[in-house]
Amino acid sequence: MATAEHTGTEGLSGGDGVRRRDFINIAAVSFAGVGAVAVVLPLINQMNPSADVLALASSEVDLSAIQPGQAIKTTFRSQPLFVRHLTPKEISEADAVDASTLRDPQTLEERTVDGKKQWLVTMGVCTHLGCVPLGAGEGEVRGEYGGYFCPCHGSSYDTAARIRKGPAPLNLEVPEYKFTSDTAILVG
């Protein structure tokens, strides 16, 4: 009768159990995974915006000093921002335009916050080549449609900052903003 010799490894392998080589492989892969996370995490984290950029992520604008018919220039994310207090006449002129006839069809309601139609907030960057249009400052040329005029290539915008004439393909961009009170907005 033959007797089975005991090799000493049967207790570790146990038939279906984990062998020493399997344990070493699992440990090595786990160690490599932790190392990969340790390397990749700082690389991904460095893509987050820096503190100075986050500080510019929103801007509060006081509207109390802007009279009807006036516009101001301020900055948002290092770009010009126009805030215009439309008069009832400017609102009716903007509403009288059939939006379907415009190059970039938008109504004044689509460009303003509900219930605050008299406040138009747009980026002050021409959509043609990025010049800063005139019309927000006192005495500046507003173009033939009474809104904004880009002196670089002659684009004219109406009182709702919609493109009406010239090479600009789109209306002045309306950034995301909300009213924090009746006299203040938070842009961004």
C-alpha cells in the first residue's frame, strides 16, 4: 500500500485555496493600484482652478446707481460686462422686432430674467473677433439701432444687444446671473 507523502505545501494550497504565488500576485497588483492612484490624483487635482480664478468666478453688481437709459461697464472673469437699464421705449422697440427675422433669433424675454425685463446683462465682447463694442459709456456711439456698435468691423446691435448689421454672427452673450435683491445681481 502506497502512502501519500506530505510535501508541506498542501496545507497552503488546500486544493481550491489561495496559493502563495496567487497571494503575491494579488499583493503586487494592489500595491501597483495604490501607487497609480497616488500618482494620478495630484495630476488630476492640478487641473482644478486656482484660488485666484475661483475668486473671479462670480461678480456682484450694484444696480442702484444705474438710471433708465444708462449702461455701465464692469468686468466679469477679466472680460468686459455691460449692464443696461432699459427704458420703456427701448423695451417696446426691442419687442417690436420680429425675432424670426434676426440673424440670431432671440426675444428680449429670452435675454433677460423673468419680471426684470428692464435689466439687460451681456458680455461686452463682439461675437465677430472679440473687440469691445461702444455704447455702454456716456456719450459713446450706439450704432443705428441704439444698442452697441463695434468700431473694429462695424457690427451694430440693438437695445437688446442682438446683432442687426455687420459681420458678427451672434448676439452679445448673456452670462448666467441672478438677482440677489432688487438692486443687485450676482453674475456667474
